[in-house]
Amino acid sequence: MLTAFIVATSLQAQTPPPPPPPPAAEATTERAAAAAEKAAAAAEKAADASARMATAVEKLTEALGKTPAAAPEAAAEKKEEAPKEDLWKGSVGLGLIALSGNSSTLTFNGLASAERKSEGWIYGVKAQAVYGRSRLPATETEAERTEVVALGANADIRVDRRFTPVISGYVLAGALTDHVKSVEVRGTGEAGAGISWWDEKSADGKFTSLRTDLAFRYFRETRFQYYPTRLDLEDVDLGGPRVGVSFSYGLSKDTVFTEEAEAIPNVLGESRLLVNSTSKLTVGLTDSLSVGTSFVLQYDSSPPSGKVSTDTALAANVQVSF
């Protein structure tokens, strides 16, 4: 037994130590550690990039949030730099009628109008004058003679205050004289409201508009008979509601039809009704030159003594716009 123990101890002493790990295993461990370090560094860089991106997004959001507040200021500056134009525009026209032969007649009329529109106001001025003389041939009982067949003028000034783009209030002042009708002077004052139903210009250049007026008009008419003999007549007053309409329609870019009509019944005294209508067709030859024809109808239910109730006039004219 002692001999067996000695033999076992001797064999254990002779057993070699375990071999060291192979070099390949050590290299693999080192590469894994290096890869882990690189992954950690990459993760750190990604975190920094994410933080910078979040900061940039936050700044962009703040900038976008401030844009709407700054927009009105920019619009206001632009409006101040480019104010809306509201220049005067208008026209001047001249018509002429000449007859010769058994009788010689020369009649001409001139007209002018101007208008200015702004955001809150409309200013309008109109003026017209007519003059005509006729030469009658001699007869067995009368020598050749001349007589005035037209002599008159009128002017109106109107100011509108726009409350909205559609509704406005206005005042008007005017004066008229017509020697052939025995009207020495007719002074007019008017106040009322106007409605602009539409005022449009299409893409092809056609222009259309419609306006109606409802007002109260008062005028004082001094009368005097100039022809055939001079005679003083009784003066009259008129006051009553006025209903008016002004319509324009572009048949084409250069051809425009306009109609202006009004009716005024008297409510202050004796029954009397005035109706006026002017129809006009204008054809543009150039941007500033046009020709036109007009038909005027005037009705007065109580004209001066010796005068008829209805007058009409058909005329042609040439107009220059500015």
C-alpha cells in the first residue's frame, strides 16, 4: 500500500502544466474590445448630432412662429411705398350741326366731364353748353331774318362719400339756364344716397356699371321770356324726391353704351313732373379720341307759358379723353 501511494505521487509530479491559450483567441478578444470602444464612440457622436439637430429644429420653429407677426408690417411698408392712384379722368367733346339751302342753320354744343375716385370719396363735375342760330329766307312780306334756336348751359358738381364699396351718400349743386325755354336761372341743391350695384371691367376690356340714386332735390327757377318778345314771367319753386339711374355697358372694348335717366315729382306746391333721359353710344378710335351720338329727351309737365312739354335732341360729337 505504501508502495502504491509512492507510485501515484510520482506520476502526479510528472504530469505537465496546461498549455497557454492560443494566440488567435487573444487577438479575437482584443478586436472585440476595440470594436466595443468604437461603437461607444459612435454612439456618443450620434447623441451629439441628435442634440444639435434638436437645437436647430427648435430655432427654426421659433423663427416660423414669428413670421406671421412680421407679415403685416411688411405689407404696411409695401402699401406706404406704393399708394393707390386716384387721379382725375374725364373727357371734352364738341358737336356741330350745319344746314344750308332754303334755310341756313348752325348749331353746336360742347360738353365736359371729370371724375376722381379714391378709397372713400368720389368727385364729379359735368358741364354742357349749346348754341344755335337759323337764317330764314326772305318772303314777299318779310325780309331775310335770323333767330336763335338754341341758347343754354348747365353745370353740376357732385361729391360722394363712400360708406362701403356699394353704398354712398352724396350732395349735389348745380345751375342751368335756357333762354329758348324761358328759363333765366335754375339753381339746384340735392342730397341723397347712391347704390353702386356693380362696376366691373372684364378681361377682354369690356366695362359695365350700374348705379341708382334716391335723393331729395330742391330748385328755384327764375323765368324770363327772351323770344320773340322780352317779357318777365313768374318764378317757381320745385322740391321732391329724385330717382335716378346711370348705366354703362361695353358692347366691345372700344364701343360703350350709356344711359342716364331721372324723374322728379314736385311735392311742395302745384303738381309738376320732370323727366330727363340721355342715351349715348361712343366708339373709340384711339386711346384718347372717340366719336359718338346721343339722344336727349326732356319732359316738363308744367313748362313756362307758351312752351311745349317735351324737347328732344339728336346729336353727334367728337370727344377727347384725358
